[in-house]
Amino acid sequence: MAQAVPPGEPAPLRGRRPAQGDAVVDRAFTILGAFDPTHRVLSLAELTRRTGMPRSTTLRLARKLVGTGALERRDDGRYAIGLRLLEIASLALRGHGLRAVAMPFMEDLFHITRQHVLLAVRDGDEALLVERLSAHDADPVLYRVGGRMPLHSTGAGLVLLAGAPPAEQERILQGISARPAGAQAPDLTELRRTLADVRRGGFATVTLGTPWPRISVAAPLLGPGDTLCGALSVVLPSGTVDHRAMTPAVRTCARAISRELSSGPREDAPDHERR
């Protein structure tokens, strides 16, 4: 016999499980987020430990992700990121769309500098590296394609932070100042002055001391309506190249990319209109 529903309580759903779409998506991304540059291949036990989820849940979701191609299961039973994610990621307009426009100009700048040429976009409170061209004999840099960079202490990051909406910029600055005890926080007054200089001058220059002395010169990439689309930067060994001579080259290259972005087809245009 069915139990009476107390007054004011909704009637229970019959024959249907509660919607769990958001939770499932969150857990799936938790599994994908367990991989990083130093953990490209993970066993089920490692996935379970790194995600903090029950083993049965991890196994069930990992199998589903293998079925969709988001993960690949190797012969030894371990898991790796699947090519399906690369296929989907290639459709990102702010990433690969910008990269397609910028690459010819980046190659020109690379031949001039013979060091590192970086292309980045802002993603939340960080800069995301979309592309990097590096000479074989260039000093190593810390950031990889798909990796993240701080906004307040890198050339590309400063350009992106300087062009952020005022409210967003202030929120990010307050977040930087509220770092945990022991972390070195920048002087916000000086940082605001630097951001004003970047907006006024149209470029940023940063001296990087870790892990060795380097100079980063960056300039903004602007699209239709002068909207900030990304940042272009070069990273040079300190003392070996006059970075002041590089600033006009970086700005000229950034302007050329900006012209292409402003005159190109709409992002939502059909493929035949893009050709």
C-alpha cells in the first residue's frame, strides 16, 4: 500500500532515477584533470588515488570515457588521454582559431629572434598558452602549449590583465594579494602602475629571474571592435639580445595579426564563407 505524502511535500517520482547529469560531468572532468605533464599515463589505482573517488566509480567512468575516445586504455591496462579530446579541442575558436591566424606572423617573428615566440589567451585568472615556437638552442622555458601562466608576472599575462574589464581586473588583483602566508605577493600599487603603462604604451616588458635571467616582451592582439583576443610575446635571454630592439618587432607583428583578426570572417560564419 502506498504511503501518503505529507502535506507540503512533493510527490516522489516513479520509474525515474534522479537527474545526475551535472555530477557525472563533474566526475568525468575530475578524471580527465588527474592527468598532467608529469602524469600522462595512469593506472586505475593511480586514477582512484588522484581523483579521490571510489574505485568502482572511477572504473565505471573510465570505461565510459574510453568508449567515447576521451581516454585510451593501453595494452598494460593503464589509461591515457584520447585523441578524441584533441579533435574537439581543435574547434576552440579562442585557441586554434586564433592560432591559425597568428601562425604565419609568429613564424616571421621566430626567424628574427631565434628564441621563443608565445601565443596566449586569458582563461579566468590565468593565461593559457595556445602556441609556442622555440629554437633548438634556445634556453628552456617553464611553460608548455596547453599550460598556464600567471597574469601578473609574465609579459603575455600582463598584457591580458591590462586589457581585462576593470571589475575583472580588480577581482584578480585582490586574489593575487590574498595569497597564502609564505607566498610572495606583488605590490598592488606598483602592479596597477605597471598595468596602466601597458595600456598606455601598448606593450609589456618583464624581467624573469627564475630559473635563469630572461626578458619577455609582449603586445596585445585585438579583434573586431578592438576587443582583446590574446597576447603575443617573445622570451629572450637577458643580456644577449637588446630587448628594446625587439619591442618594435613584437608590436608590428601583433598589429599585423590584429588586422587579420579584425578583417577575417565572423566566428559564427558557415565554413564556405571562411574559405
